[in-house]
Amino acid sequence: MESLYLLIPMSIVLVFFFGVLFWWSTRSGQFDDMEGPAHRILMDDDRAGNEMPSEDKPKA
């Protein structure tokens, strides 16, 4: 029974902390675009042809 005197205030503080963390993340724009990164990973940055860029070419 004595443990409830410790666990209840700790749980209230923990819920308040997670609430503040969630509020901060929504205000800072963490959840603005949920689909953009998922689509962006599928769009390759293919170059025309199969040539290597000049900085990647092996030096002779």
C-alpha cells in the first residue's frame, strides 16, 4: 500500500512529461508530412546513361 504513494505521483509526472514531449513534437512540425519521406525513398536520382561522375572515375 505504501508503494502507491510513490507510484501514483511518479505516473502522473511521467504522463505529464510525455504530454509535453508530444506537444513539443507537434508544434515543431515532426508530424507535418507523414507520406513525403515514404515516397521520396522510392524516387531514385538516376542519371542519364550509365556514366560515372568525374569524381567517382578511377584515376589512371
